[in-house]
Amino acid sequence: MPSTSRRRFLAAAGTTGIAALAGCSAFDGGLPDVNTGSGLHADTSRALDDEAVYLAGDTGDLPEPPKTAPAVAGADIVLATASADRGDLVRALRAGKPVAFGAGDVQAALRSLLEAVGGEYTFGVEAVRARPVETVVAVPGGNDSVETYTFVDDGGWPDPVLDPLGWALVGRVPECQTGMPESPADDQYEYAGAAHVVGRLGSGDTRRGPWPASVNDQESERFVRLRTTLHAAANDGYAVEVAAREADFPDDQRLASVYPNPHTRDGVQVANVSDTTRSTFAVEATPASDRARSALTACGGLLTEGGLAYDHRSSFQWKRDRLLGSDRHYASATGRGEWRLGA
């Protein structure tokens, strides 16, 4: 576990790092356009219209989906409370059906479900502390992997359970605008799932930070790639100002490489402020064009050996210039990321 002094990295990088870049990313002029191509602005509320949803647990605490199923066997999706019988949920996940929790201690319930099938699937979960989380989703996929979604409830979803569930099924974000290195060893890595943290503010400002992982097992070593995509979009006249992603690994965990190198591409400036001597990964993205003020998508990643467990932080900032000054919106998610990558 990282020491107390090193845990301060997360808080410091989320404030001083942003402050150092804010002056470079401030723009004058008119209000930013809303980027309707941004995946988080998409209306996914109708994604469940043709999906049969089985309600499990204390069903009175769950919203009523458009279409329900009387049993797991006939369902396309399972929506449960934290008190639901684990047997039904495990059977659903093993059958390839997404499982969501929408009431109770949803993050603990997700962890319990995945631990129950931990010998069969690879997965990662990024728990979020000190923020309201009402909905989490596990979506089984190829290579016996699971993608997990943690939705921070910042008041921006019309229905805080069904809308995020619909987004986990069909939501997408634009392709990365910044560059990522390629390697001839790419085909030696096997996809192991992805951990998503997603939020939408009441003002319409949105952000997303997924971590997909891939694994290369050799005779005596395991190499793991962890990549992140930072996506932020503007609304209500508040322009994207900065997005940052950090992960703090144990002191003795070697980060063999962190990427990309600092550069500007397609109107987005990305800075890599990682410190491999302290086993910390950190990237920050700022808009370098009016178009990127509306929405930006930046990428970064790392290569390490062994397992994955880290403290994480995602932080976002939007700015609206006014005649007598500027207003800002902030959003962040801090917590613990842990992965099960197989034997």
C-alpha cells in the first residue's frame, strides 16, 4: 500500500498540476458550442426499450424499465439491488448478460459479484470514495473479460439508474485526439477488461475516464498495459479547461514506461507529468483550439510488471468567461483501483 506521504500526490497533482496549466488553456471570446458528437451527450434513455430486464432484490427500490422479464433465463439484462440473491446474478453474468446494481451499497455489491466469478473472468474495478454512486454495471465480453462502469451521480442523468445503464450498453466517446505509441509487441497482449468512471453534471458538463488493460504472460513474468482515455465535453457556455488522470502505485512497483510524450495534436495539448521513481502516473490535457474547448479526448498509458492495484484520481475543470470575471465548474473522482488478471 502507498505510504501516507505519497498519498498526498493524488491531491497535489489534482490541484497544483491543474493550476500550472490553467493559464495556458484559458480562452477569451464567445461561448463554446455543445459538441453533439460527444458520447456522453447522447440520449441513451431509449437503449432499454427493446431489452428485457429482470429486476432482482428489493424491486420496490428500483425504477421500472420499459420492458421486464419474469426470470433471469428470459432476460437480456439484470438490474438488482445490493440485497439480491448472488446465485441469480452469477448465473446471469456467466450467461453473458450485463448485471447492474441500482440501490443499496452498489459498489460493494459489484465487488462481491465479481469475486464470486473471479476464477473465470479478468476484470478491474475503480471504486469511488466520498462521491455519490447510485449505479454500477458489469458487462461480460470477449476473452472471458468483464468491463465495469461506475457512474458518479452529479445530478446530470434524468433517470440516475436507467439512463446510466443504457449508456453502459450503447454509449460511446470520440476517438482519441492525441497520439499513442505503437509497438510490434502489441499482438502479444490479451485484452483483460476495462474499468470506467463516468459522470454528467447537472449543467450538462460531462466526463469519462476508462482504463482498459491488456496482459502479456511470459514464462516467469507478467507484463500489463494500462491505458486511459480522458474525455470531457462542455455545455451551458462552460468551456473545457483541463482534464487530469493520476494513479499512485505501491513504492516497489516498477513502471517500465509511461506515455505519451508531451505534445499537441488535433487541438489538444497533453502533458505527461508522471514520476516513475515514485511509481506515479499522471497525464493532463488542455484545449489548444476553440474546437477542443467544446470537447476533447486525450490518451495516455503505462507498462508495468505484476498485478494492478493503485489509488486513482480523475479531475476536470470547465470555465465560463464573463464580463466581470470567470466562473468554473469542477468534477473529480478519487478512490481505489484493483484488478484480477487471472492465475
